[in-house]
Amino acid sequence: MKIKVVNKSPFPLPSYKTPGSSGMDLYANIENSILLKPLERVLIPTGLYISIPEGYEAQIRARSGLALKHGITLANGIGTIDSDYRGEIGVILVNLGQEEYVINRGDRIAQLVFVKYERVELEEVDTLDNTSRGAGGFGHTGYK
């Protein structure tokens, strides 16, 4: 599948770094460094605009190294880019760490993953079918 991209940044297009990679790195397209204090969040532009085919979405995901080493992750968990969105891709970063973190121009800040999805039609009913789990929720299967 080919995705059309307009790149208004000086950085290369996102690309897969290994044959098994599912995500492509996104770069911070900022003029000046940004100091991200603990619990602070900021929208980082990428300079990228994409055209996604209907039936697909692009997901913005945190980089595991930033999360583990510095507590830098996405404020919205996973960002969703719908197929009809044509604006600039932005990344909402949050600092969950205890130290300030500096985001520099060109830093790899997140990953871009493309996912096929199904649209569903919800049907309202009075009851659901039974399963062995039933309504058992968090911790029900032995996770502690």
C-alpha cells in the first residue's frame, strides 16, 4: 500500500528501520528546543501531512526508549489519525518522569503505525450471550 505524504520538514520521510518494524519514527519539526517539565504536555509538529485510504487509520505511538529512560510518552495513549484528516500530524507528548526533558529539533519523538479497521453497526439489545468469564473484569483471570 502506498501513502501519499507532503513533507514540509527538513527531515527524511518516516521509514521502517528493520524488516520486522511495524512503526516508523516521527521527528520533531521545531525551530527551538522545548523544555518539558514533569507532568507538562506539549503538541509537537512533524511537518508531515498524509492521505490515508478509507478503511485504514494511522496511529501515533510512544517510543519505548523515551518512555523507559525519561518517562516521555503520549498524553492520549495512542493518537488516531482518521482517513479523512488532511492537517499536519502533531504529537502530544507528556513528561511523566521526575526530571525536565529537552526536545530538540529533529529528535525522534514517536512512531507512526498504519492499521486496517472495520466499521461496525451497533445493534441495541436487552441482553448479551453468556460466556465462562461473564462480567469478570480487572484481575478476574489471575492478573495482579
